[in-house]
Amino acid sequence: MKNILRADRLKLKRSSLFTIVLLIPLLILAYELVNITYRSELVEQQVEMFGAGSMWMYLLYDNSLLFGLGFPLAVTLAASVIANIEHQANGWKQTLSMPISRGKIYLSKFVWLAISLFFSTTIFLIGMVLLGKGLAFEGDIPWGLLIGDCYGMLITVLPIMAFQFWLSMTIKNQAFSILIGSVSAIMGLFSAAAQTTRWFPLAYPIQSSTVILQYEGIGNNPDFSAFLVINLILGIILMFIGSKHFAKRNVQ
């Protein structure tokens, strides 16, 4: 398994994977920097109106929509890049001719998808801390909330990761999988806004922040743990199904 992971790492070095996973967190952090710096009066009004206990809480709440929409798009593009290395070079015949099980090949590429997205969320975590300290936010850094927001998102998108990865691996035309991922992210945004559809898996990333706007103001998200458990189980199931399907399918 180590040799497969090493071989995939060499292939990914020549791709745009890490540029993609860096782009989403950096764009969100740049937006927050501009928003807080140049719209400081409006931000202060919103902090008071939303009942945020601190600027840290406001930052977490403000990021939840952008990160919940942007991260599934990063998942879609990253999965496409990893799969397209084989599709573009017509390398499946050579790859699958090696005396290695298809399940391990599939798992190796999924591991690199997870590693790249872990890297993305870590950059986002570090960026939020630096942003808050650089703008002199008052109070202690809420490490628990920040870590929960970043790595909780990684767990919340597991079903999307598993589905988009399977789609990208089995369909050569990557425009199709990217279209499906983009539409799904937008559908998740609208699904999260309605009580009847907010428990659909596509709606989870938008709601996976550790804080949420309630009647009394911004506070802890009571459904956060449920989102993590549901998506962890669902993600593992979809990953297993995708791996089994890939192992049995004739890939050209």
C-alpha cells in the first residue's frame, strides 16, 4: 500500500491539486480581511445585532456560509484532478494491469484526496488565527470552536467526497462530475434554508459550523455532533460501495 501511495504522490506532483485546495481557504480569508477592514462600522453593527459575544464568534458565523459552499466545490475539483490524471493519459490499462487489487488503487487515490483536503482545512485554521490576531480581536482564541469548524467540515463533506470521487473515477468526462458537484453545492445552500430539507446530506456543509444564529444571538450549534456522526457513517458506507463498484467495473 505504501508503494501505491508513493506512486500516486509522484503523479500528483505534476497536477494542480494543491493549488485548488489552497485557493478556497485563501479566497475566504481574503474576503474576511477586506470585509472587516474596509466595512468595520457595518461589521460592528452586525456583531451587536447578531448578539455575537466576540469578533471571534462573528468570524466563525460569517465564514460558515462561505466555507460551507466553497469547500464542497474544492472537494469536487480535487476529486476531478486526482481521477483525471489517469483518464487524461489513458493510464487505467497500465495501472490496473499491475498485480495490485483495484480496491487498494481506489483507496490510495481517496487517501490523497483526504490528505489534500486536510491540508486545505489546516491552512484555513491557521489563516483564521492569524487574521484574528492581526486584526487584534479581543479575548482568548476559541481553539475548540475553530478546530471544530475546520475539521468538522472535513467530516461533514465525507459523503460528498465519496460520491464525487466515485463519479470522477468512473466517468471519463470530468465536466460532468464537476457540473454535478457544482449543482449539488448550490442545492445544499437552498436545502439548508428550509426546515423540511435541512437534514438532507447536501445541506450539511452549510450547517456544520460550531456556531449558529439563534433567537438570542450567535451561540453553539446544537446539531453539530449529529451532523458529524451521520456524515461519518454515510461517508464510510458510500466509500465502501464506490470501492466495490470500481473493483468490478471495466475501466477503459
